[in-house]
Amino acid sequence: MQLNTLTIKQAGQLLAKKEITSVELTKACLARIKEVDGEIKACLTVCEKEALAEAKKADERRAKGESGELLGIPYLAKDNILTRGIKTTAASKILENYIAPYDASIIRKLKQAGAVLLGKTNLDEFAHGASTENSAFGPTHNPWDLQRVPGGSSGGSAAAVAADMCLFALGTDTGGSVRCPASFCGITGLKPTYGRSSRFGLVAMTSSTDVPGPLTKTVADAAMVLSVIAGVDKNDGTTVNITPPAYAKASAGKPTPLVRGEELKGLTIGLPKEYFIAGTDKAVAEAVEKAIADLKKLGVKFKQVSLPHTKYGVPVYYIITPSEVSSNLARFDGIKYGLSVAKPPLPPLSGGEENGLMQVYTKSRGKGFGPEAKRRIMLGTYALSAGYFDAYYLQAQKVRTKIKQELDEVLETVDCLLTPSAPHVAFKIGAQSGDPLKMYLEDIFMTGASLSGLPAISIPCGFDGGMPVGLQLIGKRFDEARLFRVGGAYQQVTEWHLQKPEIS
Ligand code: GLN
């Protein structure tokens, strides 16, 4: 048995029965990373020594009678999530050697639960992107086809899970960054409700939509991780004091033959017509149609709904995101963190070009930030500047409110929504990297849930030319449980999530 290929649920059962140890599980993952990551390039840091020490501790906790779904389970975290004592680069030169003095709240919770951190994964610099090509340290390759992107920005996390380098990974989703790579790599990816899982200790991108979430092999596993990372956090005022339900009830195991069952009887799922558009590839549309047919056999009723403001999602997102990015990246000034090009002592403050302090700022930022970060800083600074604020930022916020209201209203009439995750499968590395607008359009089905703070999950539902296709379920606020119920039942009767890439 190759332990690294197990799901959390399977590994948990074996750990509980004392048939395997966390040290064995951790070693299997580390060996897999060594075997395949030279080609995939999912990991930026692997902390072998620390991981083995944590695994040993987890085994000791279990020997003393402790239990827990994540006790001894090895995982990887996206490199924009702070980890005490282990580098956090956000895939940026400006943070190349940054070591955080504290853990993000979600890392702390996972540590308490006994999960074992194996290392940190690649991303688009500061999570700006949908392909992982914007990483300052080179792109990650899709395990299904090494010539293709894994999606982004949590591309390293998704590729690592798909290639069985870990049992699960953490990502962050601001405008699709968990769901897009999950869809491109054929795994499950959950963006929780905004406020469900703490942002404390994430390298902030767009604070009003950032949310960390799990990338897993099954829906049931996503539920298990969420139950650990969810909950109110005094360090993040936007987290909400709503007790997370017992998510882990969601089912997934060996597929049973598709039968006309009662599992999802009484549920109505909305199909927003603006997400079923001509630009979607035929094979992707067919895979999603087939999933709808499968869910009908489980008792789901489908209803067409309309979200006319959907077309404003990408333009609104690309005003709000750069605006918040321009503000959030201001802290990287060559003084407080990371790279500093010209070091003080500085000549007296005189202003302008000759000002030594100004030179530290401009040279450090000029050298430390990649082209996409700079583009977003400029776009955002423009949108927020006096004279343009009303026309861009304020207007975008007004339209955002419309998008949110419309989604909330439609979700009153159905249990959740189903859409494709993306209009196509993973594209070739380099195919779009010279065209930022085309890259921004990758988020077409993602921005609605992000701007509205709603939970959404991407689940594998087929293949197109050997590459995975994903479907998206969007839920009511704080109703992740229903997404798990639908997704879990779907994975009980289908095998898409069980397919593994052959890495050569
Ligand atoms: N593709 C989106 C962007 O580039 C999403 C990023 C994210 O969710 N972090 O902004």
C-alpha cells in the first residue's frame, strides 16, 4: 500500500487501528515529494526534519489515547500562509528570505489537531493569478500534463494533492484561487464562506474577499479539514461566531453503482443561465451536463435561474482587487520586511529623488515585486486616487452590492447553485502569460461567490482530452454543510475523484 495515496479518512482509520504510524505516512509523502517534485515543482520549501519530529509527536499523542481526524495527517500549506520558523515567501523576491515570528491561526489550529506540516507550496506571486506562472520562483507543472499549468493561484497546493505528495493542502481563495487549481488538477477545492476560517496570518491580498480553504482528494476530506480550521478568531474581526456544524458527516468512499436513490431527495439546485455560455468548451459543458443527470438520479431537482449581474463580476473584481492590493502591498517598503536594496543610514530627509529613504522604497519595491504585482499596484492606485475614486472604486463597490444581493436572493429560492468551475481545462504553460486580460477572464465563474463572500466548492466531474474538468457548487452563506452533502453524495456514485495522473 502506498500510504501517500490515501485520503485523510482512509489514513485516519488505519492510524486509529494502529496499523500505520504518522511517521510512516509522513515518510511516504516526503519520498513522493523527492520522487516527483523535481518535475512538478509544487513545493518551495520542504521541512523534512520538522515534519518527522511532528509526526513522532502525533504518534506519541495517539499512543497516550488521543484521537482526532487530523492527528498525524501530513499536509502542505500555500506559501502565503505564515508558518513560525519556516520561510513564507508568497512566491515573491521581496519576501524571499522572510521567516514569520508567528503561525497563522489556521496553522496553529492544525498544529493543535496534530496535523503534520511537510512544507510550503508554490503560488502566483502574492496570489495574483490563475496559473502559478506569476511565481518569482518559476511555474508549477500540472501532474496530468507537465506542459500545462496547474491553475492558480494555489497551483502548488493543487498539484501536490493531485500527485499524492501530501494528504491535503491549504490554499487561499480571493477570486478563485482554490477552486481554479482544484478544477485544473482534478481534485476537490473548497472556498469557505468569508469569515468562516480566519485570515489572521495570511499575506493579505484582497482583505475583503481573502479566505483560506482546503484542497483535498475527496469532499469528505474537505469537510474534515474545514471542521478544524473553521471558527471565530479574536485576531480576525471578520470571523463569525457561528458554531461550525459537524461537517465530517459528508460521505465519500468507494463508489456504489449509480442508482435512483433518495440521498438528495427534496433538494433543488439552481442552474444560473449566465454560467452556461457559448464560450465554454464543448467537452466541459458535456461533463457538467452529465453530472447534472447523475445528480437527478440521486433525487435532485434542477431549476434554471438568472443572475444578470454576473457579467460585471470580472470588471468589478479587477477594480476592487488591485485597489486593496495597492494598499496591502504598501507595507513591503524595504524597511520593515524582506528585501532591502539600499540600506540606511540615510541622508537627511529632503524629499524627491535625492531623498535616501525614498530610494530605499523605490529600489526595493522596483526590484522585489514582479510585473503582475506592479501592474496591480498601479491599477489600484489609479482607481483609488482623487478624481477617479468615485468613477472606479466607489462604483465597483456599488455594483458589488448588486451582485451580492442578486446571489442572496436567488439562493433563497434554491438549496445551492451548480456551474462549471472554468470554461476550459488547464492550458499550456506560456499560452496566455503575455495577455493579462485573458488571464483575468479565467476568473469568469469564480468572482460571483468571492465578491459575495459565499461558500463554493470545485469537484472533479470528467475529462477533456485527458485533462480534468471541474464543476462548482455555490452555497448559501455559512451553509458549507449542504455543499458537502451534495458533493459527498456525488462522489459516492462517481469515480472522477479516484483517477490518478501518471507522472512521467
Ligand atoms: N485569478 C484571480 C486573481 O488573479 C484569483 C486570485 C486569488 O484568488 N488569489 O486575482
